Amino acid sequence: MIKYALRENLLTAEPDDYMAQVTDSQVYTLDEIVDRMTKRGTTVTRTDLVAIMQLYGEECAAIVEEGGSLNTPLINTSYSITGVFTGEDDNFDKSRHTLKLNVTPGTLLKEAVKKAKTSKVESSNTDPYITKVSDKVNASTSEIKAGSVMELLGSRLKFDKEDIEQGVFAVSSSDGKAYRCPVVIENKPARVIVLLDLSVPAGEFTVEIRTKFNEKSRPLKTMKTGRFRKTLTCTAE
């Protein structure tokens, strides 16, 4: 059952527009998937299943590392490269270009989605909620240039900019570090505008809002964190 709650849609001008957010989605580890497989009554031992799944995963990873693409009942993959090449003789440069792995559902998962059922629940989440992130200079919603103006839309976004533990953070996929954006242009509950800090390394990253304000912009003792669901790409200045 796919549980979802409705949130106010801040991307439209209509006051009564709402958008759905999936909630309480259970995450399964490899061991838990193997447990489910054994309950089907298979004659294969659990130890063998773990070994097979591990080998399958390693081989898929090896194919991707070699530049190959997967076309399986579960997922399909392909590569793409972002960034500008300065002329026909230019070559791939990690400081200017990003290699992206594109993943789409295979036939088996597509059929599973068609059969999935939904259930509406009441939302009790009071964490910051980011609906859109964009580069205000080039209007891109996928690539943000280091040092450029980055706009965040959503709800409960306001934070204390004087507190270094609060603010907008770019969490780099390459090193896992969170880079704070100290230059704040606008700081409101529904919109925050900052400069993406120059220290953020080129490549994929996710955006986080960390705040000790509640939905009425009143101070809290505990930190609340909201993360944008979409992965973005930082391009070099």
C-alpha cells in the first residue's frame, strides 16, 4: 500500500491547490529481501540466496563500471554526460563535466507499479519541506553553478542565519560532506535564496535546510531538517 499525504502546492498561484507526498515507505535491505524469498518455499538455501544476490549485484556494478548498460526486468540503465565542451578537440574533464547514470524501471517494476494501491493518510510532519530548487541566473532546475544564486521554494524553510548549525547545506555525493551556504539573500518560510558556496565540489549533491524554527517561525530547541528529493549537479564557476 502506497501511503500519501497532501501538502499545499506552493508552485501554483491557486490557494486551494495541493500536491501528494508519499510517506512511511518501508525500506528493505538485502537480508530482508532474502528472508521474503525463503518464505516463498524455495528449495534454495538462505546461504545460497545471499551468495547469488551478492554475485548478481557485484556483476551488475562491474558492467556499469566497464561502461555497459543494464536491460533487466528490474532496471534499465544508460549513461549521459553533462557540461560544456569547448570545441571538437576538447575532452572529458571531471572539473567541468559530470558522468551521470540514468536508471529507469524495467518491465517487472513497471507492471508492479500498475498494480500498487494507494491510501491517503493525514500528515503530521512539521519538518522543512522543499518543493523546488533552481539556479536563478540560468533558470536551471538540475544544474547549479558554484557561486550562483540558488532559490529554494517550499514551506517552513526560514532559519536563523547567524547560527552556523542552521541554514542551507549542499551535501556532496562525492565526499559526503555538507557545505553550508553562508551568503543569504532572502530568508522566508516559503522561499529562501542563497549563493551556492564556492567550496561545493563539482558533481552531484543534495540540498538540505536545517532550522530551529517551527511552522510559525518561532524558535525551537531541537533541529529540524528537510532534504530536497531530487539530486542536483554543481558545475564549476
